[in-house]
Amino acid sequence: MEHVVSPIAEIYPLMGTPELTELADSIRRNGLREPVVLRPDGAVLDGRNRLRACAIAEVEPRFVEFAGTDREALEFVVDTNSHRRHLSESARALVAARLATFTHGGRRDGGNPALLTQRDAAERLGVSERSVRDGKVVIDHAPAELVDDVQRGLIAVRAAAELIRAAGKDKILVAEYHRLRRASGSTEWYTPPHVLNLVTELFGAIDLDPASNEGEPWVTARTYYTKADDGLSREWSGRVFLNPPWDSQGSPGPWVAKLVDEYTTGRVSEAICLLPARVNTAWMDRLAPYARCFVRGRLRFGDATGDAPFAVVLVYLGDRVQEFVDLFDALGSCYGHLPPSSSAQ
Ligand SMILES: C[S@@+](CC[C@H](N)C(=O)[O-])C[C@H]1O[C@@H](n2cnc3c(N)ncnc32)[C@H](O)[C@@H]1O
């Protein structure tokens, strides 16, 4: 049955195919944990992705009703999604900008005051008011591909708004500027959002990203170090997510060595590290005692236009091996570490 979608549900972007496939796999294995939430008129308030995933998994969805006011419905959607999904700061700015366009009875239609001001929306989403204003420019004037790139965090909301202003808000010119910018963009192998979602699900929050990009951080972490900070020379602690820099000239060896040292001293309590799956290297040997997930197929990194030309592995350092394996099983083949008696043979 086709469901009407509440405009409130549309303030958050739909999941991409990898995330949706994972959700469908999880629903197939474990059933639908959270029911789909409907407004009294039957419109979907929360759970558009769960509905699509149920259809793929051929699982009958369950529904509950949310009968609160429009303002309460907005608050509910923001609360539930902010805990659930990893969104870059720029993607959150777009959500905040959409949030600030709602009035009683739907999207702003002229004279009616908004249910939430831009300042309220900025606070709710943890972004600056300036980012919300930039988000509004993007929503109002950007072609779909540019909105999509901001949503995915591939271009900062501020840069997108500047590009739009430079093109005099002419959509055709904006699209052309964007295409040129993209063609000259570099690839840094940013971690795909569906992988970060799993990391956040396991950790709750990431305490440190020691190898973060310049500018707006791609990974949401409490602390992050960029090249200018030199993450390798800092002390690491808490729950760490590491996707270290490496290329054909440089190996991730020093980063792996640092991670194992910090974990062994106990300063790092848990970590997940994304690496090329080169099993015949000295640095991979150092990770031998830890659980890992060999990612099925080829990953599409966050800033790349095509799939990575290499296989990748996610290594987990921590005590919750079973939870890691249960969660990351959706991505590929997972292996827990062997108990000491058998590994000693
Ligand atoms: C593979 S990217 C990962 C970016 C992001 N953390 C992620 O997971 O998508 C590695 C990043 O490390 C940064 N980097 C390079 N040398 C660094 C250093 N010494 N300290 C901290 N970051 C560094 C690079 O600029 C690059 O953005």
C-alpha cells in the first residue's frame, strides 16, 4: 500500500542504496524493531526508510500513531533522527533550514510565522545560524545534484551558498560552476556515511578522529586532529575512529602502530580502523589479534565518483567483539579474535 508522506518527514534526506540495503538485511534478520510512525491522517511521520526496507525485505511493517501538535511532531522527528543517523554538519544545516520553514499546517506559505525560528533550528541541529541561512540559499536556489552533494557532505554548505551567490542564483550557471568544481576536486577517501552510521551505532559517539580532513570535519567526533595539528604526535583517548592517510607512496604503518600502542596502554578504550585490505604487510600483522570485517565488494568512498580500486577491512580493537561482529556482519565477513588457547598452537 502506498503511504502519503508528511512534509515534516521530508526534512531529513532519504537513505542511499547501501544504507537502505543494510537496513533491509537487518530487518530480514531481526524483524522491524521500531514501528513506522503515522500522523492521525495516515501520513508517514517517521520511518519512510523503514517502510522501503520492509518492502525490500518482504516483512510486514508495524505502525503506531503520533497524535501531538505539528510543533511536537517536528521535535519528535528531529529528536529521533539526531540519535539515529550520522549526518555531516552541512547536511544538518540543510535539515535546520527546512525545519525553519514550517508553519502551522505545513511549509511556510507567506504571512504565517515559522514554528521554529532559524536560531531555534540551528540550536536543535547543533549548527551555526549562518549555516542555516546558507542552507536556506541552497534549498531555494541549488540544482538537485548540488543539494545532493551538500547532503552527502561532499561540499560544505557555505561553499555551496557562495557558489550560488557567485552565479547570481541562476540555476543553470550554478550547475555549470558545480560541475567544474567537481571535475577539479581531489579524492581523499572519506569514509562512506553508511560505515560511519555503524561505527556510531556501536560507539554511541566517536571521541576522536585523529586523521581528519581540513575544513569542515567529515566525521563527527568530539575531538579531531587535522594534518595541521599532526594527529600522529598527539595523545589519543576514548573511542577512536581512524581512517588514516595513505597512498601509493605512504603506508598507514605509523598510524596502525600508534593505534595499537594507545590501545595497549588503555588510553584508547575502543577503536575502529578502516584500512586497505593488504594482509601481507607488517602493519596488518600488528593487528592480527583484533576482530575484523572484510568489506564485501568495493566501497564507494564519500568523496569519490566511482568505487575504490582496492578492497578494505575494518579492524575493531575492544572488548565488545560480539557486538562489533553482529553489527558489521551486514557489510562483509567478520572474524572475532581467537581465544588464547587456540591462537597459541
Ligand atoms: C583518508 S582521509 C580520512 C578523512 C576522515 N577522517 C574520514 O574518515 O573520512 C585521511 C585524512 O587525514 C589527514 N591527514 C594527513 N596527515 C595527517 C596528520 N599528520 N594528522 C592528522 N590528519 C592528517 C588528511 O588531510 C586526510 O583528510
